[in-house]
Amino acid sequence: MKKKIVILGSTGSIGKTTINILKRDKNNVEILLLTANKNYKELMKQVKFFKVKNIIITNKDKFIIVKKIYKNRNINIYNNFNSLNKILKKRNTDYTINAITGLSGLEPTLKIIKFTKKIAIANKEAIICGWPLILNELKKYKTDFIPVDSEHFSIWSLINKTKSKNIEKIYITASGGPFNNYPLNLFKSITQKNALKHPSWKMGKKISIDSATMMNKVFEIIEAKKIFNIHYKKLSILVHPKSYVHAIVKFKNGLTKVLIHDTNMTIPIFNSLYENFEKKIKSNKIDLFKLNNLNFKKVDKKRFPALRILDNLPENHSLFETIIVTSNDKLVNMFLDKKIKFTDISKAMLKIIKYKEFLKYKKIMPKSIDQITQLSHYVSLKINTLRI
Ligand code: NDP
Ligand code: MG
């Protein structure tokens, strides 16, 4: 039987990596649905290759264009995720990957869980803001979950269902991004080009900027806390520019496990698709030179002030996470639109998290997606009024 697959955000960096893995297994997979926001040209190439019958294009203008161009083809073209009921049947999908960027990925995650036996989530913003809602749906529909962010995939593999009380410490690694050794006096003049040039990972624009500010690691600590239900004090970051080790877990029985794999997202995605050695992947030999030179270092909060956000986080799930994700998203876009400087992103973030009117959200648990999206909308408007 063919594996039935859905890719949300198939035109992005994670989406295309997933597509490339599936191309090597074309005869054994059936793609039920692909989605994109704007990039219909890439989407239609994928549709053609895999003979996909259903697509969602969320951007209205591009949706209208695609409807016109492809009106005589046997493809169902939809504009939003309310159409999932028309496309999928309950639990008829074997594997879904959410590779959408930003908080927009939360709604489709919540809506698709009932249709799929397994969901792999790369979309960290959805996990950070809406984990209690996601967890509810996973339990309700008995859907399996695998994190795809490489550090979290590594932790997930290492702990292999060990209870969180038996874990003493988790380290996630950080490459340090493009500015790990950059002279501090030049930070003020960092350009988009500098910031988008990641030394070891090839990723989408938003996450590349988050890696440069280290906001990505702030997100990953929150993400790990939620997924593995573990206290913040048990989670730390280690700078490791070779990006060979992705996570280290120390257990209560004295054992410490380390997970190593080549620096690419193919390995976590491949393993989320084909569990238990279902398929073989080509990978490099163990690199003893890298192993002999792991060079772990503590993170430098002076160089990466965004890391100070970690000292201001509530221990319980809260709407404060939505404020952090939305503010950062907005600020990253402002930097990409050349409206603010690179250093302004972290500076503004540290101010925003201290705003009195936002502090109350640390004690409010997210109860619905509407609550999250309304707050996100409000924060987004609020940031427009700030002088950064
Ligand atoms: P990209 O920006 O490369 O791709 C994003 C995808 O989401 C595209 O298909 C895009 O469509 C679609 N999309 C964008 N906005 C919307 C929207 N409003 N509604 C619906 N779909 C939308 O991102 P990445 O692949 O880099 O990252 C995806 C997620 O995975 C992020 O949350 C990121 O943090 C996480 N992640 C990424 C890693 C990486 O190596 N890239 C590593 C670990 C985690 P279109 O192309 O049409 O714009
Ligand atoms: Mg990561």
C-alpha cells in the first residue's frame, strides 16, 4: 500500500527537503495534498511530478491566478484550511508534515490532526504558542507526533519515551550563526546579506535571521520545554559551531546520550517519515576529526542579548509566548524591509517583554486558537506604534 502523505508548506526549505526525499520513493507514496502561500510555480512543479489532486494556496491573489491558469486541469484548488473536510477523510493520511513558517501554521496543525495517523511538526512557532491545544487534539484523535526541528528530533530519539522526571539535563546545541565571531563593534552595521548567510544551515529567511540573533535558540528552549514537559532549569544551550552534535541528554541512571548526524534537515525529516529502519538513507561516515574537536562553549549573552528573554519566561503554558513570537516575527520583517537595524530586533524584544500591559499574559493559559490569533493581531498593531 502506498504511504498517503500531506505536506503543509511544501514550497519552503523544509517542504522542499521533504519533497526531495519523497522523489526517491515516488512509486511508494501518494501525496494527497500540498500547500503554499504564494509560490505557485514551485507548487505546480511538485503537483506535476507527484500527480497531486488537491492544493491549497492561502494567498488570495495567487489563488485567483492559479484558478485561472489551471481551470481545465483535474486539480482541486482551495484557498484555506476549512477545505480540509472536502479533501481528506478521518485518519486516511499516514503522514503529515507541517513545514509552514510562523504562527500561521497553528490553525492548519489543529485542523489536520484528526485526518492523519502521524504528524511531524517543523513549525516551531505553532508549538510555542499553541502546544496545549495541539496536545489536546493529538490525544483526542490518537495521532502520533514527531518533532522535526533537528535538536528536538534528536532529544525525542534519545529519550525514547523516558519519563521527564528521569531526565536530569538536556543540552541543545547552537551553531552560533553568522555572528559567533563577528567583531562586536560592527554589529550596528550588520546588513541583511550578512545576517542571511548562515555558516552551516541552509534555511528559510525568517529562521535564518532568528539564528543570527539567537532568537531561534530562545524558541528552541521553549519548544523543548513544551514537547518534553521539562523545567526550564533542566534545559541549556551549548555553542557548537560544527553543528555535528544536536542534543545531549543526561538521565537519572548516570547515562548521558549524545546524538550526532550530518548538518542537514534530511536526516530528521527522513526518520520522521520512515521510522524503525523502514528504509536506508545514504549518509557520511562518522567524522572522527569533528568528534575530536567538538569545541562546546557557553552562550555569550552580551553578543546575543535576545538570550536574556530566557530569564523572563513563565513556567506554565501561557499567552506570553504568543507575544514573544509575534513581536519577533514583526521585528524580523521590519529588519528585512530595511525599516530597523539588526541590533534593534533584540533591543526591542527586551523592551517589549517588560511592558506592563503584556505581563498579565504570563498567567493566562491559551484556551483557543481565536484567543491566540486575536492577541497576535493586537501585538502586531501595537508594535507599529512603537518607536524602535
Ligand atoms: P520557508 O520560509 O522556507 O517556507 C515556509 C513555507 O510556508 C512555504 O511553503 C510558504 O509558502 C508557506 N507559508 C508562508 N506563509 C504562510 C501562510 N501565511 N500561510 C500558509 N503557508 C505559508 O520556511 P522554512 O522551511 O525554513 O521553515 C518552516 C518552519 O520550520 C519554520 O517554523 C521554521 O522555524 C522551522 N524550521 C526550519 C528549519 C530549516 O532548516 N529551514 C529547521 C528547523 C525548524 P510560499 O513558499 O508560497 O511563501
Ligand atoms: Mg533547530
